[in-house]
Amino acid sequence: MEKREHVRCLIIGSGPAGYTAAIYAGRANLAPVEFCGMQPGGQLTQTTVVENFPGYPEGVDGNQMMEDFRQQAQRFGADIREETVVKADMSAKPYVFTTDRDKVIEADSVIIATGASAKYLGLEDEKKYNGMGVSACATCDGFFYRKKTVAVVGGGDTACEEALYLASLCKKVYMIVRKPYLRASDVMKRRVEDNEKIEVLYEHNAVGLYGEDGVEGVHLVKRKGEADESRYDLPIDGFFLAIGHKPNTDIFREWLDLDETGYIKTIPGTPRTKLEGVFAAGDCADPVYRQAVVAAGSGCMAALEAERYLSNMK
């Protein structure tokens, strides 16, 4: 029989939610084990300066902030491991998980903080200019484009919200929409149409970006694949993706309730899932806010709930 390691509190994921859960669980003497996953530090490691997290008045590099979180968790005894959980068996307690190094661990309580990944168009230039003009979060990075010109890709409510937010900061906002209409709700459509700073480019596709030391423009195709297709370049300073996020929750699909997009459903107002002793925190359970400070708060909640749950275990 395979040798299994048993832990009281297992944390899966290592962004603001996971690290904060580890801090609280460590201070509560739960001896938490935390698996970092494929992207230690989460989405914040893909950004440059974070200016809206309390406690950093001058802003902080996203990687540095996550390193600060990590060190604080380790200070309180969190066992942080560079492994990814690839398989879950939550059919009975204790819950059993397998990592990408074929290690098997069983846990009395579990905090899932696997986050969500922003959807991209799949352009090579998105990787090339990541952190140099390409962003998937207007609330996070819009501040850096005050009085500049930006483009938002997408035609749903999220794209409209991002465009409206950026219009409050920027000189000009283009919306790049591949369909001949917006998929957003009527109220969002009206707000976009009524905003003189926003120009919607219908039936357009972004096929590339250009610039020397950062994004200076986008290569566009109008009516792609049609007889009257036309190509041109549009000068911009920032390129924002608003085509959705995919929660990193596939391995839990068999065991937990997920919404149609894949976000873990929790009991309203709590991080509790339908399984006893299993809690969800951060972007994997948050389709609305997706902010580091919110994720950190939910990580705190999950750890407090895990502590209460474990203290009541017989």
C-alpha cells in the first residue's frame, strides 16, 4: 500500500488567499501544508507594481508582495512546498490528494485557493508585452494609463465595466469587439454608448501588437475572413483583455458544486463548500471582485473556519 502523509490542514494554492490562509492556520497551530501549484504567488506575479493593496503606500512589485506573504506564512510554521495537486479523491474523510510528484497526502481539512486564470487571445505578442502594456485587470493596472489611449478586448458586461472604468482615467478607450454587437446587458450598452471617451470597433479582431519598449499599437483586422476584410494599425498605450477568467478548479468538479463557468459555490457569506471541512478562498470562488485584498480576506475566513472545524472534530 502506498505511503500516505496525513495533515490536519492542507492549503492548495499560493496567491494572496492561499498565503493568508497559511498565515492564519500557522498561527492557530494547525501545522498547515501548502502546495504552491503551477504559478507560485498566483496572478500577482504576472503584474508589475501593485498600488491598491493596503499597507504599501508607495506601491509594491507583485512578486515582492507575494514573497512577503510567503515569508510571513513560513514564520508561523507553514510547510510550503513547490508541488501541484493533480488529483483529488474527496469521496470520504480524510480527503486524499495526489501531487505532480506522485506524493499522496490525506487531510482532515482543506482550503482550496487555486485562483483563476485570465483568458487571452493566444497571441505571441501577449506574452512578449506582458507587464509592458498588456493587462487582464483594469482595476489593477488602469492607474498607469491616466490620460493615455487604451484598448479593451471583449463585448460582454465585464468588457463594458473595464472600458467604463478606464474611461474615467484615460484620454481615449477603444473597445475591440469581434461581433457586430455588444453581448452586454442593455444598461451596460447604454453607458458605453453614452460615454464620449469610448469608441466601439465592431467586427474587429486584434491579431498582434507592436512597440519598442512596450505596447505602442495593435494590429487590427476588420471583418476578418470576409471579402471586404481590411487591416490597419491603431496606436494605443495599453491593451486590456476582458474576455473572461477560467477558475482553476477542474480537479474538484466531481466533488464540489461549481457554477457554469467553474467557480466553486460556497455557502453565501462563508468560505464553506458543500463538503465538511472543505473551504474555498480567493479567485477560484469569486467571479465578481477578483482583487488581491478580497482574496486575502477570504483566505483569512477560510483558515478561521478550518480552525473551528478541526476544534470540533471528535
